[in-house]
Amino acid sequence: MDLYHLTIHEAADSLQKGDISSGELTHAVLDRIVAVDNDVRAYLTLMPEAALEQASRADTKLVAWRKNGRREELPALLGIPLAIKDIICVQGAPTTCGSRILEDFHSPFNATVVDKLLHCGAVIVGKTNTDEFAMGSSTENSAFFTTHNPWDLARVPGGSSGGSAAAVAADEAFGAFGSDTGGSVRLPASFCGIVGMKPTYGRISRYGLVAFASSLDQIGPFGKDVTDCALLLQAVSGYDPKDSNSINAPVPNYAAELSKGVKGLRVGIPGEFFVEGLEPEVEKIVREAIDTLAALGMDVKEISLPHTEYGVPTYYLIAPAEASANLARYDGVRYGYAAPDATDMWDGFFRSRAQGFGQEVKRRIMLGTYALSAGYYDAYYLKAQKVRTLIKQDFERAFEEVDVIVTPTSPFVAFKIGEKIENPLQMYLSDVFTITLNLAGLGGMSVPCGFVDGLPVGMQILGGPLAEDIVLRVGYAYEQATGWHLLHPPC
Ligand code: GLN
């Protein structure tokens, strides 16, 4: 078998046995990138020298560990090549956020997740493509190029973390990290046929994640299967004094929890997610997946999340409002692009922003500024905050009755490049099933559950606060019973 096909847990096993080296794994991934990335276009930046150096350090550690009688347990990610969405800072590397305005910005520091990964001995291969400032559902809003779906190169990989998802699906990395503000990990995971998780808000530090909408942003892992997702989550979770919203609670051993089984766990099926707009083939596949969960011994219940339909409008007031404040820092002075033709300070602000930001980012800044302005604040922003509370309460009530909630991740499978880009509202509706979870601050995961015309479908599993262990358990039981994760894209 080609080395790049391995999962993280398989590769870690072989590394520890001494059957392969991290150098070999890293070369396998770099060669794979050369072979397929001209078509897939998952990466914005590759860091082969740094990656090979990290691999060689991991190999030295592995050799010493074997010599010393394998005394301590090694981190699962030691020597494993990973990819990082280009909105997460890696010291010395470009962090463009998919934007012209940060095209030449090199981060002077590591995000906490990156520090944690390097501390585990992981290998960082490169930075992956994203919609500009993570605003989008397809990577078509990247200022540089669109990433292609490895299952069908004419289609989008989903977004905004489409580069990370496509890289993992096409075996151009063993795992990856993205960010999820309204669905940007789960949607591309679903479109690319891999596992992607958005953990509870605060489970993972946001330090070094360039801010889009701070009350919604959360970093999340992509894996080829649920076990890999658990290992990736484990490595980066936990309290960080540099992010005051990170949660100070113990991190369970997620991988050890996986095989506990799901018998007797209660799963809620919200009627509001099985409505018009959901493609009938997708619905059929997700309903079959729910039958599989029932066959595994889960107790299936109909539930209601009555404010679901307000999710998209609420999100599109709160997220742009926060974005309009967060993106004020790009003024052509402190960060990134500065218009060369500016005549004075004010002209410099206007020109740098006008030339540096793309259309979708400008749309969000205008929407957000409008929603926050005097006279409109109460009618839009404040109202949206109140509806956000109602959405949160829907989930609180539901999780009194059930342990997890299962829905489709998206109403449809990956769409064609160009199909929705002219119609922002259509694009926004891609996230109709993922957005409410961010508004509620909870965690969820997309797991592959079948195909429509050769394109992957994702099942979304949602949990209560810090219930990632239960979400992973359900995903693992499903995966073991079905095996959709074992299929590879044609590229
Ligand atoms: N597609 C949504 C948006 O455009 C969500 C993006 C995200 O989760 N980063 O805002």
C-alpha cells in the first residue's frame, strides 16, 4: 500500500514499530502533493524544508525511544505530516487568510494549536487554501485560486476550510486543521468524504487564529476517520491563558473512549432539519444512517429545535457585525498591504482596504457596519443576539432529552465550481444545518455516510457542552458498522 493512504493511527503504529520513518512518510506526502496538487490546489504554501527537518527530529526521537526500551508513551502525532489552514499562524510562514491584504504577511509567532502540534513532534507540511478570511462555503472567495474537490475536480470542496479538507481527502496530508465559524470544518468534511469536527466553543485555544467572528470562531480537526479526528482533537485541546474564552476543564482521553459503544445512548432527530430544500437523495442516505444507529442499539427520538429557521439570518447579522470590527485592523499601516498610490493618511486607509479586500469581505464589512450603526443596532444586532439566545435554549432543552442530535451536514452534495458564486444567498444556505451549532457554542462532527452520484454525503452528529467524547463515540460506532471512510477519491 502507498504510504500516503495510511491513517494517522496506522502510520503512528508503523513508526513506533520501526517499519517506516517520519522522513519516508513526509517524502510520500510531498511526492503525493507534486502528483495531485496541480489539479486539487489544496495548498497555498508548502514548507518542505521545515517539514523534512521536523521529520528528521521525530525520527531521532523514535530511534532513541526504541533503544531505551520504549519506556514512555509517545504522542500519537509524533512524525505525522499535517496541513494547517492559512488563517492559523505558523511562525515565519505566510498567513494570508486567502486575502490580498495579507499576501505578504509572515506571522512572527505560532498559534497555540501549532505550538502544541510541534510540541507533540508533528510535521507541518504547508498552509491550505481558504475563502478570504474564512468567509464562504466553497473556497471560491480565496483571492488566489479555487480548490477542487478530489471526488470530482469540476466541483467545490466546500469551505471555508476547503483546502484542508481536500488535502486530507486526496492524501496530501494525514490530517489537517481548519476553522469553523458557521460550518467551515463540517461542510468541507462532508463534501470531501472525510471526518471534520467543530468542538465546543473554548475547547481549543483561538490564539493565533486570525479573527473573523470572535464569538463563533473555533479551530477544528480533519481526519480520514474518527480515530484520527480524536487524536488530532486530543493534541490541541485545553485551556490557554492566551485565549480568555478557552475552557479550563480536563481533556478526556478521546481515543480511549471511542470503543465504549453506543447501546442505550439517546439520539434526537430534529424535524426542522428534514424540510424543503434538503435533497431527497441526501435525506434518504441520512435516514439510512439513522437506521444504522438504531440497529447499533441507540434510542432514536423525534425532537424539535424550533428556532432553526432563524439560524441563517441571525448568523448573517452577528458574524458580519463582529467581522466589521475585527477587520478594522487592516488599515494599510500595521498589517499587510499598503496602497502605493495613497496621497495622505485617510486616502491610504481607503485605498488599502478597497484594493486589498475582495468583494465578499467588503459585503460583510458593510452589512456588519450597518447592523451596528446608531438607529439600526436595536432592530438588527440586538434582535439577532436575542434570537441567538433562543437558538441556544432550543439546544439546552433538547440535550435534557437526548445525548446527541443527528442531522444531514448539508442539504446537498458538493456543487459545481461557479454554480453559486453569483448568488450570495444561495451560497449562505449551504450552511443552513451547521450554523446554529456555532450560535449555541456547542460541538459537532461530520462523518461520511454514503454517496449521491459518486459524491460524498455527511451525517452531522451534535453534542452538548464538551460532549466531544460522546459525539466521537457515536461517529466511531457508525463508521465501524459501515466503512464509508475506507473509500478513496479517484484522483
Ligand atoms: N459559510 C459561512 C460564512 O461564509 C461560514 C464560514 C465559516 O465557518 N468560517 O460565513
